[in-house]
Amino acid sequence: MPQIHYGEKVDVWMTPSLDGVALPGPATLIIPGAVIASAPEVVDSGMDTSVTILVSQDQVQVLVQAMRDGVIDLVAIPVSGNEL
């Protein structure tokens, strides 16, 4: 599992869950290009991980609602020269 660090960009995806308000369905990109503000030094792939991202004020409501309605995943955006 790749590590993410301060200043790197990630896309934020939400997959609705049965526990949330939204109907289960496919993952949706909710915030493209969010910037990592802080991340743990070590990530255990078997546990949830808390990461702080910087988002604009108009994205806060979208993110908070998505956190209530489903599962949030961050997808690292490769930096130039590190494309997949």
C-alpha cells in the first residue's frame, strides 16, 4: 500500500452503504484533487485510517454528507514522472 504525505493530492471517492441514507450503488468521485494536510506515518491496511485533507468551503457539506452515507476512499494522484 503506497504511503501518502503532506501536500500530495488525492481524489476522494464515496461508495454508498446499506447503513447510510443513500441507496447502495457504485462509487462516485466527490472531490477531485484534494490536498493532504496530515496523514499517519504508518498505515495498517487492515484498519480504517484517519487522514486530514484540505477542501474548499463549498466541498465541506458534500464530504460530511458522504461520510454519513457511505465509505470514503482516497486515491493517490501520481506526481509527474510517477504515472501508472
